[in-house]
Amino acid sequence: MLELRLVQGSLLKKVLEAIKELVTDANFDCSATGFSLQAMDSSHVALVALLLRSEGFEHYRCDRNLSMGMNLGNVSKMLRCAGSDDIITIKADDGSDTVTFMFESPNQDKIADFEMKLMDIDSEHLGIPDAEYQAIVRMPSGEFARICKDLSSIGDTVIISVTKEGVKFSTAGDIGTANIVCRQNKTVDKPEEATVIEMQEPVSLTFALRYLNSFTKATPLSETVSISLSSDLPVVVEYKIADMGYVRYYLAPKIEE
Amino acid sequence: GSLQGTMYNFYENC
């Protein structure tokens, strides 16, 4: 028996909007520790990892580990029927081949049940070891989304370089080139507006902008984003989900021949 | 040109 009750249902709505473009079908894994997902895009160039810890739910009942295969587009269609202030409960009976999303309005005067058939998805699970990154940039998520969007109108790939000057985003295309430098800036009145750069050593990597742009669909989840870079690893773009967990995107770099 | 890496260049199936 699975019954997960999330008072801030809007978080789940935003999570689906954040991942449904990158991944079509995926398994949601439920265990005592939380509700998670790991899935790659069709080209295996990018990977998304979601964690919503059990403590973040008002009620979390998961009698035994469960993996539920779903089409994320269909889940998104159902969750769009929930109000942004609704309480969302995910329910599934042991051995049943369906999952139910229940939406309760804040004053409990409207209760909706959406039931969806589960799918058999044989997805791979990659082992992602914790790593020390050569540079970690924390910046306003809207700022990062704007940079990725602007640069993709000039070129297809972006070189992200971190030096003691700051973090530089560079691209080039048929019409010309673009360079955006963001310097560390801690003297802001609100901490979420700060740009903080932790650099162990300078690093520079090249990435396809279309994946970074699909990652920025997670912007509504968090005011800030962290970008972790190391010369021999995929970049990790992380949006924390307040008090509950995170959506983490991994993107393999372009490898110079 | 440059080749696009994939997750398999960096992480193992577990």
C-alpha cells in the first residue's frame, strides 16, 4: 500500500513540468526514504535524478519498495488538473497496475481522483558516485535560464569557464559570437540573488545548449541553481526543492577529438 | 569538431 500526501501539491506539478520534456517514460521509485526517479533522455546524453524525501510529505506510507512506470506527459496532463494550492496524494495498492492522484482543495470542498494505468518500463539505473568538483557556481536560477536562452539564439554549444574572474559563458554561430561573464557577488540584500563561486581550480567545458535549456524548465522550483563542474565529469545542474529534496540534471560534455 | 559524450562515458550501470 502506498499513500503519499503532499500538502504543497504545487511542488509535484512543477517537478513534472521540469522533467517531462527531457524524459518520456520513467519509473518512480518509492521506498521508506522517499520518492525518487532516475532517468536518461533518449540519446543518453543527459540524466535527471529526482528526490522527494519522505519527511517532506505530511503523510508518507510505503509498506514496501515499489517502482511505478509512468508516461511523464500523461502524469503532467493529470497534475495540470490540480489547483496550485491543492493537496496532492499519490495512492497505489500493492499489486495493482494503476496509480491514483487525489487532489483536495485547501478548504476540502472539492476532491478529485485521477487514476492512471502503470507501464512496464525496463529502465537502467546508473551509479553516480559523489565527487569533488573543481568549481561550483551558485546563482539566481532566473539568471541562468536567461543566459542559456540568450546564448542559444547565437550558437548551439556553450563553453562554461570558471576562473578567479568569475564564470564565463561563451558561444559562437553563423551570425557572430557572445560572451557573458558573471562575477561573484555576495553584496546583495537577498541571499538568493547572490552569485557565489567556489573554485578549487580553473575549469572549462563545452555543452550543448538545447539540453541546458530543457534543464531550465525547473526554474520555478528554486530561486537559485547550482552548477558543478569538473574537467572529467558531466556538469551537474541542481535545483533544490524547499525542505524536500532536489531535481538534479547531469549533462555529458562535448569531447574535443 | 567535437564529439558529444554520453552518460556511459562516465557512469556505470549498477
